[in-house]
Amino acid sequence: MMTSLFAPAIHVRFQGQSQRLNAGQLGLAANAGDNDIKHAVARVLEVSPSQLKFHVVERHDNGNITVRPEAVFG
């Protein structure tokens, strides 16, 4: 029997930099809410969660997550 070692990746765009984090290493459950994700990312980035206030959390079909600034149009 094979066990899956797959843990979703969290792709983060913050202050012009991109990082790839592992959801398992952040201690996030599969059903973690947006605020839980933002707080965990803020801890890794060593910033206040309020600095991610205008970031959105996107969930992808493959289980990965993207945390990025809101898109501003016009």
C-alpha cells in the first residue's frame, strides 16, 4: 500500500517577491479558512497579518493555494 506524501503548495506573492511554502509545514489543515492561511503565511514572512489584509486566497483544483495581492483594474 502506497501512502501519499503530497502536501499542497502555497504560492505567496508579497512585496514583489514570490515564495513557495508547504501547507503541511505551516500546520494547516486541508479545510483551513482564508484567515488561518493568511495568519500562517504572516508568521513565516515575519510580518503582521494586517499586512496581508488586501491579499486574496485562491484555491486551485489540484489542492494548491495562491496568496496574492488583490487585482486592481481601471
